[in-house]
Amino acid sequence: CVGLASLALSLVTVFSDFSEGYSMVKTSMSIAGSDKDKRVHCSMLMITYGMINIWKEPIQAILPQLKDVYNMSLKYGLIDNALASGMLHAYRAFFTGSLLKPFSKEVALFMRNNSERHKRRLMHLSVLSLSNGISCLRGNSSGPQYVDEFITEEHLAEALRNKEFAACEVMFAIKMMCSFIFRRLDEIKATVRQYLELFERQGRASAQFVNIYRLFYGGLLSLHYYRESQDQFWLDRAEHAIQKMEVWTAESVWNFENKLFLLQAERHYAFGEMDRAAEKYKLAQESSKKHRFVHEEALACEL
């Protein structure tokens, strides 16, 4: 069963065969239904809900299941699995727009429960970046006001030097998201130029959750910079993001349609096609509201 789930994960993350991977992991879960090995069961649940089903099922429906995997792993003393599933839940909840006040309490509890496991500096930094990102979005006077204060160039460079590419990409995505929402666009331009191209080369064939938001906010920022400069570099990055979002929307309208509409709207706007842009903005608003992506609904209304 674990082998089948691992193969399903490879089909999704390496080969982007979402339908086959999704079908295979469902088969794996049905076979494992009577498995008494709690370690195996919890590991399979984490793979299924955290890494595969997100490409096919509504993400909001998956979040409670990931939280259950975290609690189940703690119950059975599977600390590594609890840490991994807790991290997966936290990042997915953050980017997809969970209510920030209760979510901030969950993240604080997660950090306390797993403080003994945060011995790697970059692991701790990743979780801390998430916590500070929540404070930044909430506008807490006691927390950091700008993302530049808690995700610096040094943090990103350190992650790359240590080959902690996932941690680096997560911090980069949080940095772009907060900068775009608060319109601190000039401050992040050089960083975006450096890291968008790097991750595009490195992860061209991969499909990880954080890719979604790196491409989404990277695409929005690229179109803003293209409008200002007409630099083909930025248009190429935006076109790459739109192409990926088209592929993913074919797999899950619920999770990706609104993001595609908003990127398309910004592209029309960049080309001066105002009527077509207005149509796509309206579609992005309707889709994000229907599919309960609150951050993205706010962006669609604002832009």
C-alpha cells in the first residue's frame, strides 16, 4: 500500500499525471482500509490529503482531514509524521485564506507542541515566517509590519546554500504574497527577478503545493512590472504562470479557476485591452467567492 501511494505521489509531483496519481492513491487507501499499522496508515493519509488530493478536490475540504492526520499522529506518538502533516496543513490554510485569528492560535500551538523538533534553523525559520506572515496580514501592532522585516535576502540565500529549496520557496511565496497585498512592489522587484527564474528552471517539471502560490503571485507581480517597463523577461514569467494555471484548472476548477481568471485579467490590462480585462476581473471575483478563496476575492475586487 505504501509503495502504491509513493508511486501515486511520483506520478503527481514528478510527471504531473494528476488523474492517474489521484486514482492510484484512492486504490491504495481502499486496500489499506484494514491496515493495523498506525505508522503506515498515518503516512498514507498525509501523502493522500497533503500532496495528491489538493490537485483534484476542493482544498477547503482537505484542510480538516490534514488536521485529523496531525492529531492522529500525535496520539500514536508518530512525531515526525505529526510535524510534517502539521506543516502541510499550516501552509495550505495560510495561502488559501483561512480566518486569521483562529488560525494564528493553531499555528502558535503547533509551534509550541513541536518546539523540540525545530532543531534545524531553517525549519524553525519557515514556521516562524508563517507565523509572522499571519501577524503581517492581520496588522498586529506587536508583530512585524512589513514582510521585509522577517523574510530577508539573507534568509533566502541561506536556504539556497543549505539546499533547503522547499523552505526557500515557501518563504519566497510568503514574501511575494504579503508584498503584493500591501503594494510594496518596488521593494521586492530585484528579489522577484532573481528567484522566479531560479525556481522556474529548478522546478519546471515538478508539482508541489507551494508552486501554485509562487506562480500565482509571481505572475501578478510580473505583469505589474511588465506594464511599467515592457521588459520581455516579465512577460515570459507571466506567460509561464498562466500556462501552468491553465493546466491545473483542467484538473480542478474549484482550486485554480479564479487564479487563472485574475492572471488573464491582468494580462489584458497590461496590453491595454480594458473591456476584456473587466470581463475577466468579474469572472475572477465570482469564482473566488463561489470557491471560498477570501484573499483572492479581495484581490480581484481591488485590482
